[in-house]
Amino acid sequence: MIIGSRDAQKAQNVVAELKPKMRAGELVGMTNQEAVKQGEFVVIAVPYEGQAQMIEDLKGQLAGKIVIDTVVPLQKGKPFVPPAGSALLEAQTILGDEAPVIGALHNISAVDLGDVDSHLGDVLVCGDNETAKQKVMEVIRRIGARTFDAGPAANAYVIEGLTGVIIHLNKKHKSKHGSIRITGIGD
Amino acid sequence: MIIGSRDAQKAQNVVAELKPKMRAGELVGMTNQEAVKQGEFVVIAVPYEGQAQMIEDLKGQLAGKIVIDTVVPLQKGKPFVPPAGSALLEAQTILGDEAPVIGALHNISAVDLGDVDSHLGDVLVCGDNETAKQKVMEVIRRIGARTFDAGPAANAYVIEGLTGVIIHLNKKHKSKHGSIRITGIGD
């Protein structure tokens, strides 16, 4: 796995922090520009404010990759619907046909995602490219989460916004583990 | 409990259908105009297209009531964000200070809600009037569901949209029971 950052040193610092927590696999740090050239999947995990510029900057290198968008539009910690309809639709508009953008992993707490022993919530996955969506669901199942095909890219505003609601619940109940589980389907 | 409809006969037909399923309590049917005069809570459960006109028509009689809005904006079965930001905000804009609108019960399947033996999913409740929100949560807990304060009225678009995602999941998995459960909080 590769950690990218605008600053290679920052990426390497994160690698140094994460490596002791890992049980298996490689982890290296480099600039975003170099990182996105590697592998099949590129995970976007930045604050909403930084997403558009970052994707503009990486547009050429993202061609042919599957982009996993975890970005949640927040204003002072509260969810909102950006003009494009969602962070995902904004990213897809910038990338055009260059790379499919699949929304996923928004609703899992960073704390739980960073703990190999934690029980993960369900992951709602959305996007318009069905092949890419299935591949992303397969990858996410490998980290131990149940995945659900939550429909087209147009549904992304719901899944992104749900994180804002979970942040609200976490604050109210002093938790860092809020997440959701789908019931009445496949159980 | 009172069932309201534009047509009193329709309301009475629904009452005749529901009564055999009830274990306790009274149920009567009447026109919306008469129904909203009774009791403390008024539940709006109509298709999104009919909501604005209905609330306009009932505006005078709704003064001082707590309005529970279960309405989900759907276009051809798919969720969308209406111009006002959500069905709830649209209803609240029409009612102004006349009555607080609290969003709730969107994500429970009608089948499960109609079955006294079913296990209900969690209910996310939102709205800007804290007193009214707490009262609504108390009422919903009495029907056997866990409730969560999901924040201000501005969050309603997420909770309404989630129903659209659950409808998608139900269709895909041939279920009528799709719902959500909050994890990592209070459990």
C-alpha cells in the first residue's frame, strides 16, 4: 500500500506511524503525483475543501485508475450538499471519462479503520461504473467490512451526509465509533 | 389514534383495514381538516408531491401541534434534494413559527411498521425545536424502536435520502424489511 501526500516527507511520517500497527503487507510513502501512478485503486481521503484542486492536479495520472472517494462535505462540522450534488459528483465531473469514481468508506470511523481488531460497520458503496463498483466492494470486504451496493453516483449525497449525522451522534454520545449497520437485508 | 384523509370515507376504509391488527387503543377515521384538530402530534405520511399543498391547506389547524414529517422526496423511486433543501425544510418554511416540524420514521419499512411483532430498525429524529424533538422521540420509543437525535432540521436531507438508498437495497435484495441500525453508540 502506498501513502501519498503533497509532501513526500509527510507521507513517510504517516508510514512510520502506521507501520507498527500493521500485521502484514508493505507500506511506503511518496508524493501524490508518484503515488497515483502505482496500483489499480486510488483512495481520496482529504477534507472536502482540498478535493477539487487535488484531483485537478492529478488528473493526467489518474487515467485508467479506479478512484475511491471517501470525502465528506462538511461546513463547521455539519454536512451539506455541494453545488455539484456531492463530493463524488464533483470529482467525477473533473475526471470525466478518465477514471470512474466510486464512493465508499465514508461511514467508518477513522479510529476503527486504524485498528485491525475493531469490528467495522457496513460500507455503502455507490457509483455509476458497475465493474469498478464491484471491484471496490471486493477490496473493502477484504478488510473485514460488509459492503452494500448503494446505487448510482447520484446517491452519494446521502452516504456522504450520513457521516455528518454520525459525527453529530458521536459528539452527542461522546463516542468515536459511531457507524451504521444495514438490517433486514442479507441477515 | 386518528387517521386523516382528504376523503373521510377513505380514512374510514383504512381504519377498517387496520383495526383487526391492533392489540390496544382506539382508531377512528375522518377528514384531514378534522383530524389535525385532535391530539398533540400530527404525522405527515404522504408522497412528497402532495406534501406542500396539504400543509398549505391545513396551515391554520396545525398551529400549536407538533408535526412529525415522514415524507421522502423521490423521483421515479430515486432520492433527490428538493429546492428547499429537504421535505422537512419545505414543510417548516410553509408553517413558519406556527408549528415545529420534526423528521422521523423515514427509514422504517411500512411492512414492519404495520406488524406489531416485527423488530423495528433505529429511528433518526431531526429538527430545530429541541422540546418537540424530545417529545417525538419519546412517542416513537413507545412503539418499540430505538431513537437517535440526529441533529438539526438541516440534517433532514440525509435521513430522507437514506430511505431512497434503502429502497434501492430492498429492490436489489428482494426484501421489504431494509432498515438501519446505529452501531458504536449506546451499545
